[in-house]
Amino acid sequence: MDTSIDYRLVFALMNGKVADAFNRKLSEYFAKAQVPLTAEQWNVLLTLSMREVATQQQICDDTSFSKATMTRLVDQLETEGILERFKARVDWRSNYLRMTRKGLVIRDKGLYIASRTLRAALKGLTNEQVSTTQNSLNTVLENLKQHDHVTPPEEIAELMKFYNLRKNKGLRR
């Protein structure tokens, strides 16, 4: 069994190429089924569906979208009548979100399409492989969230000197 690591594949995965390909396919299937959602909007709707009501910031945190992206997506979903945004009497600073009846119907259609798309994407993988991949990616995500794993500037400078030294030797040959 070849255990060598294809760093190009790992970087592509980390760079979002797999997610981009999946999102393109999901958006394509939504359009064919006349479900008025993009993959990004689906991510918001699916995350919101796990709670009755959530703040815009909670959905932002759960999806890792920036505040600006979240505002744009919520504006679009609100305009389409898929969700509604409101202020709570207690905390008027936060925007709260909930799905409308139309949003619930679209969520149900979207869930069917997203499940089929995911099954097609995972075709050929065993449950064990999917579970291992999921656990590995969760570990990578947790590692990236930790600040103590950031390389100190002096270590980066040392690595750059080493890299430049090797690069210069390679150019002279």
C-alpha cells in the first residue's frame, strides 16, 4: 500500500476545490429542480433548520461565513421570503433569523437534493473511509482554530533562509 502523501491533493482540499466542485454540482441540481437556492444559501438554511430561531452571528459562526457574506445571503433569503429577520425585545443589537413556511418547504426539497448529491459525491467510499475523512478534517479544522499552532515570525524567517539557501544552490547547478 502506497502511503505517500499527495500534497497537491491535500492543498486542493484545504483550498476549497472539493467544496467548490460540490457546491457547483449542488447549485446545478437545485436549479434543475427549480429550488431557488445557491449552495451558500443552502448552507445557511440547513444550519438555521437545526434551530427554531438563531442569531445571524450564530449562523455566521456555524458556517464560517464572514459577516459581510452572511448579511448578503440573509438579505437574499429574506427578499425571496425564505427566512425572516427580526430584533428581539431583550437584545435589540442582534438580528434573529427564522424560516418562513416557504422556507420550510424549500428546506425539505433542498434536503432531498443535497442528500442525493452527497451520496453521489461519496460513491465508491466505504462508511469507514467517510468516517476517517470526516474525523481527519475535523482535526485539521480544530488545529487551524488554535492560535498556539501559529509559527512565530523568527521561525518563519529561519525557514525562509533555509528555503532560499536550497533554492540558490539549485539554481547554480
